[in-house]
Amino acid sequence: MGTNFGIIGCGMIANFHAEAIKRIRGAKITACYDTFPAGADRYAEAQGCTAYHKLEDMLADDNVDAVCICTPSGSHMDPAVAAANAGKHVVVEKPLEITLKRCDNIINACKKNKVKLCTI
């Protein structure tokens, strides 16, 4: 059994996450979301996954076990907390967030929902 990843934020850094995920035995990208629907569509075509145009729809997908937050720095908290609240494990591109309070909000949401959190 592997891990199915969703990508949130389909810009340049998301491609590095895709390459890393491809190297993990049993892991694959099954979904992606971007605030720019065309960006999600392009990424989905390149990665062979499902594009979502609403974050809540991707997070409701039972085929997504974990998400990579690849949004710009300073915009990690909202999607990370939403993912944790949806029961998804959370991988956040560095930095975790830009203030201690925002970091604590992510950490607390992951603890509350008993999901793993890491920054990469």
C-alpha cells in the first residue's frame, strides 16, 4: 500500500515535489489544486493526476492521503490547516510559515486531527 499525494499550489516548486514523490516506492500524485485553474489543469496533465478547481473538493477526495503545500511563503497556513482538518497528512515547503503564531496554528491543527506534519 502506498501514499497518494495531493499538491496544493502548482508553481515551480511543485515540480520538485513531483520528482521526489516519484522516487518514493508506492507513492504517487493523485490530485492537485491551484488558485489559477489553468495552472492546476497544466500540472494535472503533466503529472497524470486529477485537477481540482476548489480546494475543499480536493480535500474531500478519499484517494488523497497527504498533501504537499507548495504555495508561496506566507500563504501556507490556510491550506495546511484545511488539509489537517480534512484528515490529510501535511508536507509544507519551507518555511513552515512566516510568524510563530501562524506556525503554531498549523502545528495545533495537525495535533488536533492526529495527522503527521513535516516541513521540507
